[in-house]
Amino acid sequence: MAYEQIIYEVADGVATITMNRPEKLNAFTGTMMAEMIAAFDEVDADDDVRCVIVTGAGRAFCAGADLSGGSKTFDYENRSEDSPVGPNGELRYSSQSARDGGGRLTLRIFECLKPVIAAINGPAVGIGSTMTLPMDIRLASDGARMGFVFARRGIVPEAASSYFLPRVVGISQALEWCYSGRVFDAAEAQAGGLVKEVVPGDQLLARARELAREIADNTAPVSVALTRQMMWRGLGYTHPMDAHKVDSRAILSRGRSGDAKEGVTSFLEKRQPSYPDRVSSHMPDFVPWWEEQAYS
């Protein structure tokens, strides 16, 4: 499909989603949200895509929500026919139009079947930071700056970040960054566990593609898709037995697959593997093992 505020490209098994409002520092809009969700739909539907890189055009990754509406930025009343604000001013929390747009995006990234790498090339503030949390590997340029600035705007963390951020960096670090709302540099982000590596800006995309190639060239796509869901969804388990049940089903089903045969054979023959199974058609029959969640 044609996109207005992002660029979607696929080359050699790697999809790149580039937020493309450089004149606005890639400030996040409803259009950008919808287009990024659609791009992740394309990623999951395309068996040739093995990994995804998300980055920004120009000198910013994403400077946060587009605040050009001023004090009306968070005015939901006139956004849709299904307004979450009733005629008497009551708030209809269960309305679909009440949903946070950043959360719609991060939930879609959470459900993605392919590994996602964030290449944070510059300022990443507010939703610019929280959208990266359900991504699997975060790389930052040495000029990147990040911030969970919500308390300084009179709001609260969004994009399901109260779930993701403590799991990524720990509760104490998450709270300090969110309580203060301050913007911090890439070195602090790395020290706090938010990013894996800090690299010179002119090497950022090359490093992201190197990691993507390592995945795409050497691993079985169905195994990677399963692993991503096993790890992320396992964060909510209350007992290791929950993980053991899923592990056992996955090992049993994958052990009978063409991928497992190819993985062992290629290893013994000391050659590059060529895995036959595809995410679109070879996911095990016990998937999904989780209950789908609806907004209410």
C-alpha cells in the first residue's frame, strides 16, 4: 500500500520501517500510527521478511506526539462519531475511540511474528521512546536522546509502557525516568539497560542490518516466531510450569519438522541451512496457547 508518513522497504529478507516526517522530527500522528500498524501487518504476511528495522528519517527517531494542536492535543470529544466523551461530559472508558494510539501500535508490535530492531538515530521522546519497548533489540546512535516525559506534560506513561518498561529495565529505573520526566543521553540509556549498543550515527543502520542478517541467514523462521512469542508472553507467567508446558509442546512439534531435520543435517555437513518451513503455514497447531485480549 501507499504510505504518507512512513517508508516501507524490503531488501534481502529485511524490512525497514522509516518514520518519515523529518521536518517535524517524525512527530507521531494518528496517520503514522495507522500506517505503522499496516506495515507490521505486511511484515507478518510476507514469508520473505525475516526481520524488521524501525528508524526515523532525518535527524530524529521520533520527537513524541505531534503537539501542534496545542492545548487541544488531548481533546477527544470531536475526534470521531463514537466519542468517548458523553453529552454530559461523562467519560466512556470502554469506547474504542478512548484507546491510546501509542498502545494500539505497541500491542501490534508485541504480536509481531518477526524480530524487531529499533535503530534510534536521534531524539526519541514520549511515544518515540515507548514505541521501542516491545521491540526486541534497541540500538542508539551516540547522538540519540530519550525521555519518558509524560509527567512534565501533565499526563502519564502510555503505549502500555507501564507493562513493558519495568520488564525491560527494572522497576526502580523505570520509575526514576518516569517520575523525573527528564531527557537523557544514549550512554545513560545503555547503562540503564534500555539500549543494547551505542554506535556512531553514521554506522547505526549498518549495525542494525548486521544484526538482522545474523538472524535472517542462520535461523529457522518458525523457530524464531515461536521464540519471540514464548519469551514476550512468558513475562506474564505466574509459575515456571506455564513455560514448561509451552516449551514441551514446541519441542515436540518442532522436533518432527523439516526445519529440525535440516538444522541437524546442515550442522553435521558444515553448510548453510535452508529451512523449508514458513511462518504462514507451518506454525504448530497449539498456537495460540494464550487467550486473546479485548479492549473493554
